[in-house]
Amino acid sequence: MLSLFSFRKAPLSKYSINDYRQLRNKPTTMFSRRKFLSNSTLASLTVLFGASQTSCAQSDDEKVQNLSSNGSNKPLVISTWNHGIAANVAAWEILENGGSALDAVEKGVRVTEGDPKISSVGYGGTPDRDGAVTLDACIMDSMGNCGSVCFLEHIKHPISVARKVMEETPHVILAGEGALQFALSQGFEKEDLLTESSKKAWEKWTEKKNYAPIINVENHDTIGMLAMDENNNISGACTTSGLGYKMKGRVGDSPIIGAGLFVDNEVGGAVATGLGEAVLKSVGSFLIVELMRNGMTPQEACDEAINRIIKKQGYKDFQIGYLAINKNGEVGASSIHKGFNYALHTRDENRLIDSKYLATD
């Protein structure tokens, strides 16, 4: 039985926009998600946008309220997990200068892809069970154009390759060796993406080869990002190294349009993070956008998508988180379990927010 939730206000983050700009070169130093979850002050961070944007706290006796902005905070950018803070800064540099949402999301997630300290995305990502780092990414613009790469090795920025697929080919998805050949033909450099720390962790894993993912720990924590620019256009990006120690060739939801990411500029956009198999089974991001098309707020749509997973797929051993925005600049976020957080950048602040969660046991 699902419980109801309440929203409470808490002190705003002490960090200013100028502070966050310094994070681009040290994106994980100040905002370790493990530290975030263990810090009682940061774990209760909340946000007030206009009169209604707040974060969520569990409660059995109070009504759920929408987690949404008042629609005046445009442009805006929103992204998953604490590594979204630094990614948002890069995206905002595009948006505040009148740039496009498409350019913003690409530039934003490239920060995360290039950070070797983040073990779930790009360079330094956790390898598959054979020790190979394989990357998935997709991008989608306000015109409905999209591009994707799956099972891509040796390229640090798969999101930029995905954009090239969208703009330079008649296709939507390129995979494996074909994706690598295309990337090299477009001038991308071949690199070794397995860092020393990721290699050591993989070698330790091979001692027992016990696959037991831990909820909310960086083994499949995609960065998904949505942006709305000054022209009210929405674009999105999603990029990951996938499930840690996965089977060779495994592809999750992140590069699949409609699962890990979907944008309809008439309605809004949604992104997913967490266990990709569960998102794929429900076509989660497309579902959220369609629910918004039919009148739901972003928060209501995210909640409904999470509830469908809980009812049909079980939920105790994995995490899923969704983010969504609509054309009014309203924001929604929901997850199965406590622990999912996201970063929201508006004209005023770049803030980390605890998502609402729906599982009670």
C-alpha cells in the first residue's frame, strides 16, 4: 500500500551561482552523492520556486502536492543526480547567452562524460564483466530529431557522436563497431576509457563475480538532462556507461528514444535513470510525455510512471527515477525509493533537490 507524502520547506543551499561555476573542473569534489545521502542537512535540501516549488518528505497523513515551478523560470535546465550540478553550470552558459536547448544539453552532459571520478558515465565508467567500458547515449531536439549510439567503445563523448548520427546520417541509432567507425570518421579520437580506479574495482569484482547492484549507488546512475531555452524550445540528452559488470553487449534504456529520453516540443520532455530494463519494459519517458499531453502535470505523470513499475515489475531490489518538464516550465520528479536527487538551474539558483519517492517498504 502506497503512503501519501507531504512537502516541507528547508533552508536554501548556501552555494551561489558563482560557486557552482567553479565546479566544472571539480564536479565531484563538493557534491558526492554518498556524502549527500549521509549528510542530514543536505539530505533535506528543498527548493521554493515562485510560491510552489518545494522538495518532498515522506508522510503518511498529508496530501501529495505538485513539485512544480510557477512557469516563470525560463530558461531552465534540469538533470539527474548530484553530478547534474556541474553539468547544469555548463548548460546554463549556453542558455543565458540565448543559445539553444540542444546545444545546452550536449555541452552539459559532456562535463559528466569527461569526469573520471564519475563511475557511471563516460570516461572512468564501470566496465562490463569482461573489463570493457561500453557507452550508450541519445539526444533529441525540439523538432523531433534524434540520434543514438549503443555499445560504443573508446569514445569519451558518446553524446556528441549521437548528435552527429542525428545531424549527419539518415539513421537514428548506430551500435558497436559501426558506431565506433562512424565516430572516427567524424574526427573523434579513440581513447582508453578504463581508468586505474575503475580497473581496480573491476579486478576486485572478478574475484567473486557476484552481481548484486546496490540501490542508489553509482553502478547505473545515468545523467539525463532536459533544457528549455529562451524560445521555449525543449531538448534532452541522456548518457551512461550502463549497468556495472553487465553482460557483454547489454544495452539499457539510455540510448533508446521513448525509454531513457523523450521530447515532444508541443508538450514537454522526460528522462529516466536507474535500472534500464525496468524503464524499457514500460517505455517510461514516452509514457510520461503522453500523460502530460492528456492533462497531467509533470509531477503527476512521473508519479504514474513510477506507480506502474511498482505494480507490475516489483521494486524492492532496484531504483528508477524520472524527471519531466512541460511547456509551462513546470517540473516533476519521482522515484521508487528514497535517495534519488536532481539538479535544477533557473535564473536564480542551481540547486540540488530530493525527489519524491513512492515505495514505503
